[in-house]
Amino acid sequence: MEKMKVDGYDAVIIGGGLSGLMASIWLTTKGRHVAVVSKGDPMCCLSTGCIDVLGHTDSPLKDIRKLPSSHPYRMIGQDTIKEALAFFKEVMEGIGLHYTGDPSRNAEILTPVGTPKTTCLVPSTMRIMSNLEDEYLHVVSFKGLKDFYPSYIISRNKNANFSIFDMGVYNTMGLAHAFEEKAFLGRFIRRIRELEISDARIAVPAVLGLRSPERIMEEIRLETEKDIFEIPTLPPSIPGLRLFRGLKQALLEKGGQIYWGKEIASVEKTGNKVEAITLAGEGKPTRVHGKTFLLSTGSFISGGLYATRESKAYETVFDLPVYMPDKRHKWFNDDFFKTGHPIERAGILVRESFRPKDNDIDNLFVSGSILAFSEIMKYQCGHGLAISTGVAAAKQMDGFLK
């Protein structure tokens, strides 16, 4: 029988989404030896790459005080949220992916169907737009691309026009890889030069490379003397992949370890502490020992929570108690857009230390959308909450380790 491999860390992060990755990166800046364990790519890969802090308001940071006292943002506070978002921008800048915007005020960007989307922090390749209907735009799309709708965009803007290029590539991932090639980029630049565009800005689907979109965009601007920007497509989203891969890169560069595509086979506890998790996989199993653990596996969609028809919900790694809203008969309604769906309140209840309530484990912490009362769809706060709670929980873990 093969001997089990044993790895030891100061902090073991379970979940490779935005919250887990931000927590792990923050801990590495404090000199902690960190590992991330994830069974697959996270939900942020499907996102626009923008950071929603709090929707339905012009002043997200200020209006956090208006949220219910049970919301995780209220436990963190404005100062920590602001600090966490500034740290996020710093991390992204360090890997060459700059973000614009400020948590004190929201902004609008165009969607692939021409409607405005309220958000807060925006990749620099996109454009914050103030008067969407008055912008002079020339939308360039690609033949066969099904995740982007230039006709919808120009139908909502009287000053917009569009062109369709046949570049021989017909999906977002293929186009993003192609734009990293010098020959393909040169062909695209020549096509742009051939367009008779005067003062209109050029809008393209967000496919200008996976690794270096800012360099590619700057080359297009220099060669064409045109102002160009990206509009996000429907999922799968290239900016979401840039965000995810960028954070993974940042963690590895700072000395973090990643166990990707790994299922947790068992959890080992001693007294009131988690000692280790064992990872399933081909060959000999790996025992990952940690002094602290962070549960950041997401909610139902990500597999962090599981629900039965009998209104029972389970946390899938440590079997922690899960808060579930009662009165299941009220879960059915014609319109949940304004009130939010009650199931969004389900999750893990935590103390101010981000340790789970109703549990005696001392070295286990929780962050992200698995937290009870997050209601990320209702409040449009998904990525902002992931970043903020990830950093806040990481601070608590660092304090525990001292």
C-alpha cells in the first residue's frame, strides 16, 4: 500500500473562487504558507469580470449602512470593505490587469444586448459610460459569434452603427486566443483601418486576448488612432476568465500552493480543531495539514451547500449547521426581483471572527457567498462581498496564527 503524502500549511483555503483566492493572496503578504484546494473552476469565470459592490444605488459604500443588520457587509464595515477593494485593485495591477472605478460611487457599462449594467470596479479595457444613448459608437463584431448582439446595441443608440468581420474564428475563447497571435491582430488592425469612421468610438466584444488585453488594446489604438473598448459578452466570459486566471497567477507568484481538480475525501479533527483534509485522486492520496482552514466553497450553485426536497440543507465539507429560512410555502411567487428569493438567505451563520456559530471548531473560518443572509442577487453584491469577506476572514486567520 502506497504511503500517504503529507503537506503542511499555515492556512488551507477550501474553494478556489474569488473569495478564497483573495483570502489566500492576502495571507501570503503576511508571510503565511498557504494552500488552496478546489474541485474545479469557480463561478467568477462566467462573470463580466466587473466588481459589483452594491447595486440599486449611486453610492455603494455609503449605503451599506442601509442593509439589514444580518447582512455580512454590516459585520465587516465600510473601512474594511474599502481596504479590501483597494487591495484587490493593487493585486490586479501587479499582474497587468488594471481596474477603474471607486467603491464610493457606482458606474454603468454596456451589456451585449445594449442595456446599461450598474457596477463599481471595471476592467480598464471596458468603458464607463455616462450617457449611453448619446455616445457615437461603431460596434465591431465577428461572423458566427453567438454571445454578442450588435443589432440590439444600435437599436438603443441613435448614434451607433456596426460592422461584422469574418476572421475565421467563431467563438469567444477561440477569438481570445487568436488575438494573442501577431498575425491575427495585424489582420484585425487592417480591417479597422478600412472602416470609414470619423469620431465614433469603436466597441468590440470582450475577446481581446486572455493574457494581455491591455497591451493588445493599446497596439490597436496606436496603429488605428481610434478609441476602442470592450463590451462583455454572454457567458462564458473572457474578462471573467482573465480575473480568475490572474488571481491564480498572483497567488502562485507569491508562493501559494494550489491543489486543483481535487475532491475532499475526508476531514480529520482532533478535539476542537481541524487537523487535516485528505484529497482524493489517482495514485496515493494527499493529506493536507493546516493550522487554520477557510471554507469558501460558495452556495448551492457552486456545491458548497446542498438541499433536499424536505427543506433540509447541508454544508458539503464539514457538515456545519446551515441556516434555512422557514415558511417554505412563501418561496413561490410571481416576482422575486424586488424582494429577492428567500433561499438566498440560506448559509452558514458566523461570529464577527468569521468562525461558524453553533460549532466548537476553533481554527475554521468562513467567507463568500456561503455566508447566511448574503442575498447577492437581490443586492447585486456578489464579487464585492466575495472580496471583502475573503480579506476580512483572512485577517482573522492571521490573528489566530499569531
